[in-house]
Amino acid sequence: MSKVRVLVGTRKGAFVLTSDGKREKWDVSGPHFAGWEMYHVKGSPVDSNRIYASQCSGWFGQLIQRSNDGGNTWEPVGNKFAYDGVPGTHQWYDGTPHPWEFKRVWHLEPSLTDADTVYAGIEDAAFFRSTDGGQNWQELPALRGHGSGPHWQPGAGGMCLHTIILDPSNPGRIYIAISAAGAFRTDDAGKTWRPINRGLHSQYIPDPTAEVGHCVHHVAMHPSRPGVLFMQKHWDVMRSDDAGDSWREISGNLPTDFGFVIDVHAHEPETIYVVPIKSDSEHFPPDGKLRVYRSRTGGNEWEALTKGLPQSDCYVNVLRDAMAVDSLDNCGIYFGTTGGQVYASADAGDGWAPIVRDLPAVLSVEVQTLK
Amino acid sequence: MIRVLLPAHLRNLAQAGPEVEIDVEEPVTQRRLLDALEAKYPMLRGTIRDHGTLKRRSFLRFFACAEDLSHESPDAPLPDAVASGKEPFIVIGAIAGG
């Protein structure tokens, strides 16, 4: 019997939600690390019992936790994230140079082939790797050393490297995204990087089509088609069919093309999901209606999914790492809100129900499908 | 034996009680005390002082004997009452956001 394990990071701890393949009844475990900000919790695709978690606090800094038993018990591992060499400066909000300073780990991406190898995306933006289960971390400095680095600047949430996508067909290819620098790709496992932002248009930067400076919120890929990328930008939902070399807008009939999350159906590479959010200053759903939008055509044509979701007086946000899919035959879709709800759909988005309603603000949602 | 009071989050992290006891070589200084604390509880490395600079994290303060020692030199001797174990060395989180 298949099982599903949903890993939820919140402002005040981590939660592990488990169900059988029907996804009707859920057990809730947590809070783990009560009181700490849990930016991201993610399991290894090689060993489902191996889970990594980013734990941080404005008072006590950064910790990385590791579980070897599916989240029942945890142990702190290495938390030293030292930039390679002299970090230099990036741009501050007002355009002045600002020293690169480590603040937190936003995203942990376990390797597709080795449970002890895990990548970390941090703020201020840099790309780190551990090959010993998180005990020791080394920066892959070529990304930050890319010539554009001094021109990167923080988004409202900080200058965070928030998205890491590993190409299952090409071990050397990794995509990352940074707010507000843009998306980057390496084809040689991090030795060199190139910005992949051609086609993006951002009116909030002096040159709207600049090589870097775009506030990319999230990027998603279907593992069967690693050259096709879907992006939720600060504004605009975008698509690339050439591994990021060029992008085109697919916002189509969305009520607003601002948002944070984007994800792809586990079995239908042209079926994608977003949660439109009213921007720029409000950051809640339009008209107080929480609606997931699904496109079955790879973009441009979107349908609102509302069954089971609040359609009045709803003013939550859905943050960039807070949507995930399972890989059961009838694909499950999950997302968490800043209001503390985690919603699940066991039928690809047709109907939704909350697994939990009253958690702290949800920062991240990941799913493990356990056979 | 030196006594150290930890804030709740660090107590939980160290899986220790509210007060921990550590051996510190004389003369007892902040640096030696924190070195010994981190040696006994390695999971606390980076949570009280920065990994690289070894500076106190900015939202933490060090108190002892009703004095704020946060801005004392890390190599200055701590009060005799701390060195003798009569009074604890207190690591406390700054009140912020409430």
C-alpha cells in the first residue's frame, strides 16, 4: 500500500503529515523544533528515510537537521556556511554596494543519486554542497563569482537562492533561481554558470530586459522533460522549451500573473498549477477567493480550481516553496498558506480539503510518495 | 565547575537542563567559557557566536552577577563569583518583537 508523507516547514516549527494512498485521513506529527523558523524540509529521493531540514532563528542563527528514520528523530549536523574567499559586495535595495553576509538557508535539495549529497541555497545568495550528509558545507563559488554578482540585489524577502532543480537526465545540469537576480544554469556541475533570463521583462528594473535583475519567484520542471521549465516571476508566468535559453509568457487568462508557487503534475508534463496573488503591496488572493489555477495546455489557458477552497474573506498568501505534488496514479497536489492551512487534492486539483487548518504560517511544503 | 544558564531554545538543542556545568581552565574568560561550552555541546557552535569571527550574535547578551558583560573583551577575566561557580554565566536572548 502506498503512503504519502508531507513535510511542512513553518514559522514556528516543522510538521510531518502522513496518510495512506487514499489521502483521506492524516496523522500529524509535530511541531518538530518548536519555535524555530523551518524554511525547508525535504527528503532524499534515494532514501526516503533521509530527510534534511533548515532550521533558523534571528537569535541563534542557522542549523541543519537530519533524520534517518523518516522524521521521527533528528540530529543537528553542520551549520557552518562560509563563503569561498573574500565575499565582496552585491547591491543593496538602494543600489549601493553591500557586503555579502550569510543569513539563512532557504532551500535544501537532496541529490538524485546519493543520500549523503545535498545542495543548499542560501541568503545572501550562494550555492553550497555537502557530500557527507550535511556535516560539512562547501560553496560552489562560480555562481556568486559570475560577473554579474556585484549587480544582484535583494527582493523583499532578502537576496535568497530559493530554487534548485537537478536535471535527472544530465548530472552536470543544475538550474537555480535568485530573488532578485534571475535564473541561472550550469552544465558542468557548478564549475561555470550562465544567466538564463532572455525573454523575461521586468518593469521594476532600469533595463526591463537586462541579463540579470529579475525577481524570479519559483521555477518548476517535470522530470521527464528536463528542458522544459515553468516560472512564476514577480509578475508574469513564463515558459522555456530550451532549458532556459529563452522564455515566453504563458500568463494567458489568469486573473493576475503575480504569485509565488508553480508546479507540474506528476504524470502530465503539460499540466501546471499556480496560485494567483494580488500584488504588488497586498499579497493575498484576488477578491478574497483562494483559487488554484490549472493549465492542461502548458500555459495560456487556465481554469480556476475552487472546490473545497475558501471563496470569501480569504487573505492568506502561498509562499514560493509551499506547493508540491505526489506521484500516486491519481496525482496529489498540496499547498500551504501563511494562515497555517495545508490543503490537499487527491484528484489533481479538482477538489480540495485541508489536512490541517491552524499551523503557524507555512513556509514550505514537500511530498514524499512512499511505496 | 562553571555554571551556564542557557535560553530555552539552546537548552532544547543541547538536550540539557536550564543550567549546564562545564570545566574551564583558569583564568576563566568569556572565550574560554564558550570554547568549553561548545566542546561539550558541539551542536551549539554557531548559535551563540559566529562561526568565523567568533563574535557574539547580535540578539544575544551575556549577564553575570547582575552585570551586562556583553561588551566586555572576550579575553577579560570573568567575575570571581562566576569562576568559582557561585554565580552562573547567563546567555540570554534579547527581547525583540514583542
